[in-house]
Amino acid sequence: MELTDWIVILAVTLMAIAFFCARTPANWSRENRARRLAGTRMLVQAACSLWAALLILAHGLFALNGLPGLHPAPLEALTGVAILIVCGCYWSIRGGKLLKPRRLFTAY
């Protein structure tokens, strides 16, 4: 895939996140809006992180010529990809928890 295809995929993903997560009812408190905004931001970070990891895998490891002017060792590239995937999963889980409504009464 060309780089423009990768950019289009990222743009569509970010627009979907913005469409589904940015809607807040008018009667929500400032605290709930802040939680929703933080959750949306974390989901955007997760999408960008996973997109970058997949781009590095596709163009850095599996391409014949690799990235122009940059030829990292496969272990270094896999380490970077693993770190990006772990960060993306963490941000996705935390963002999902922030988007859920808070419970009024919690039993510990």
C-alpha cells in the first residue's frame, strides 16, 4: 500500500472516533464533559499509536527496500512496534473506561 492509503485510513479512523465520541448531551456537567474529552483523546492516541506500529511493520520490516534512508535492525523495529502496540492497548482500555458513565453507588 502507498503512504496516501495509510493516511486515508488514519483520517477515516480519526473521523469515526470524533463522530462517535464527541457527542455530549447539553445537560451534562463540566466534569462529565472533561471525562468524555479525555476518553476521546486517549482513543485518538491509541489509534495513532496502532497506526504507526502497523506502518512500521508494513514499510520497515516487510517492504523490500524499507524506509528510504533509514534501515533499522529488525530487533529494533520490532521493539518499537511492541512498545507502540502496548501503549495503544493501554490508551484504548483507559479511554474506554473514561467514556463509560460513572456509577453513582459503588460497592467495594
